[in-house]
Amino acid sequence: MCDTCGCHSPSSTTIEINQSLLAANNQAAHANQHRIEAMGAVALNLISSPGSGKTTLLEKTIEALGDKLRIGVIEGDIETERDAERIRAKGVPVVQLTTGGACHLDAPLVARGLDAIERELKGEKLDLLVIENVGNLVCPATFALGEHQRVVLVSVPEGPDKPAKYPSAFHSSKLFVITKIDLLPYFDFPVNEATADALALNPDLRVMALSSVSGQGMEEWFDFLLEFTG
Ligand SMILES: Nc1nc2c(ncn2[C@@H]2O[C@H](COP(=O)(O)OP(=O)(O)OP(=O)(O)O)[C@@H](O)[C@H]2O)c(=O)[nH]1
Ligand SMILES: [Mg+2]
């Protein structure tokens, strides 16, 4: 069982401990949000299964918007610096957080990431901070990190049933991004079904579909980011 989010059959004692952990997490998330705003930035928290294309989307975003927006990235993974190395190669401030086994980031860990980003910035400002959560469609939804918006992503090869089967991230996100649409000819992924299921869970959800490989749909994502950062 995950040591903090209690993702199976909790006892009443477990529920009490989890509630106090979540209250402490929310307090830390609030403090993180103030620090992010002090950097001049707004923050996104990207949530998806492993391999949905989060880091690739960030690479393409930095390539396209790097001269318009000052972007910083916090990478969350269980192990390795690999995603941070990919983002560092694009020349923006980045820090890798490794959870050592936990299936999600939490706000106190992100606070340590903010320490590192602030050291790297040396007083310079950011427009956008993107937090790429650990690849997992369940546990990250429970933990606020200080983000201003959550984005949930599902890739075409994962199948259209993910919103219905893993609803929590869809309840708490403002934007649902269907990724890898260049693969639609090869997979049975009715975009309208996935969209309808997601909207049934959260009617306010904005939905977009894109491919980091073909570039299809990317303009809408870039426009969203420019609007989001104001
Ligand atoms: N066909 C296709 N492949 C993609 C696309 N975006 C990413 N990929 C591939 O999908 C794989 C996973 O991409 P990543 O960007 O590393 O995925 P991620 O969500 O960051 O993965 P984790 O950090 O491990 O959760 C890589 O082999 C990418 O090249 C896309 O739009 N189309
Ligand atoms: Mg990644």
C-alpha cells in the first residue's frame, strides 16, 4: 500500500492519519503557491499514467514558447534524473525530485524542489512553472502541490476508458489533454467517447487533443499556456 495516500481498504485509524497528513499537505501546498507567485509564475501540475507523453510535450513546449515565456520545470519520478536531463537539454531551469518509491509528489517534497529552482533562478523571474508528477493516474490526484491548475493527460494507446475507470484526476483537473493523436489510425480510441466520459465526471473540463510528434493540435495547447500565464 502507498504509505501516504492509503489507496486500499483503509481502517478508521488509517483514515484519521490520512486526513491529518492531507491537512498538513494542503497547508504546505498553500505556502508553495505563494512562493511560486513570488517568482512571478503560475503553476501547472501534469497528471497521467507512465509514458503518456508529458516530458515530450514539455520539450516541444519549451522549443515553441521558450522565447515568449520563461518556463521552469519540476520533474517527479520514483527513480532517475532522466526526465530532468531531457528538460535541462532545452536550457530552462529544472529540478528532479525522486520519491524513492512513493507513487506521487507531495507538497513538502515540491517545497524542496522550489528551493532548488530559486537557487537556480538567482532572483530572476519565471512566467510558468510546470510540475510533472510521477506517472500514475490515481494517487497524484489526492495531493495538492501548490499548482494553479491541474492537467490530466491520456494517450491514445491507453484506451478511451481511462476517464471512467480512473475518475479522481478528472474531477480535480481543469484541462484534459488527449495525447499521441498521430496514433489514432492504429488504435481503437473514439475521442468522442473519452471526451463524453470525462465531461460526465466534470462538465467544466476543457478538452483538447494533440500530438507532440505530428504537431497536430499543439497550437491550441500553446494558446492555452499563453492565456494561462496572462
Ligand atoms: N507517437 C507518439 N509518441 C509519443 C508522443 N509523445 C510522446 N511519445 C512517445 O511516448 C513515449 C513516452 O513519452 P514521455 O514523454 O517520456 O512520457 P511521460 O509521460 O513523460 O513518461 P513518464 O515520465 O515515465 O510518466 C516516448 O517514447 C515518446 O517518444 C506523440 O505525440 N506521439
Ligand atoms: Mg516524463
